Amino acid sequence: MPALVEPTAVILDCADPAALAEFYRKATGWELTYSDENTAYLGAGGSVQLAFQRVEHYQPVKWPAAGQLGHIDFKVADMDVATKELVDLGATIPATQPGGDQWRVLADPAGHVFCIAA
């Protein structure tokens, strides 16, 4: 059966798209493919991009909490090294870590949680 849809971007709401795009650009190595005052897109030559859109009065969801809408998982070579480097870029480490040694939860500078795993 042919696909009904083809994803083009995962878009995160935030207060400052340029700043959040810069965090993820440094974290992923993806290039900025488009930006204006309200949006910024990152891509790596594939079909799906990571994008950020300005939302007035943006408030991050607190982790852990009901209403957590989703998160992104990233593969890393070494969780400890990646954690240190991501924190140096502006990520934070929430107290609640349900993954044990399998994965680690972090939050980006806008408060979106994401997970890293080896």
C-alpha cells in the first residue's frame, strides 16, 4: 500500500526559534536550512527536518507530568560524554530518570525533554 503521508518536519514550539535552533545545530551538526523571525529549520540533507516556531507566552511542560506530548530520541556514542557536552550547550538534566543505564532524559534550553541512548 502506498504511503498516505510523507513527514517533512518535526516542529517544536518555543519562545526563541533562533536560539533553540542554534542549540540543536550544535548538538546534531545539522545545518540551518531556513529561518525568519518566527521559525527556524535544521536539516542534514534528508527529507525530515527539525524545526522551531515562535509561540507567544510559550511555557514548557514540566517533566515528568501528565500532558507530556512527546519527545525526540537521539543515538550517541557515549552517554556520559554526550551528557556533559549537551549540558555545556545549555541542556539540563531532570531529576527523574526512568531509563536507568539504558537512556538518559535531558531538557533543551526551552524545556523540551529529549532522550539519549548509546
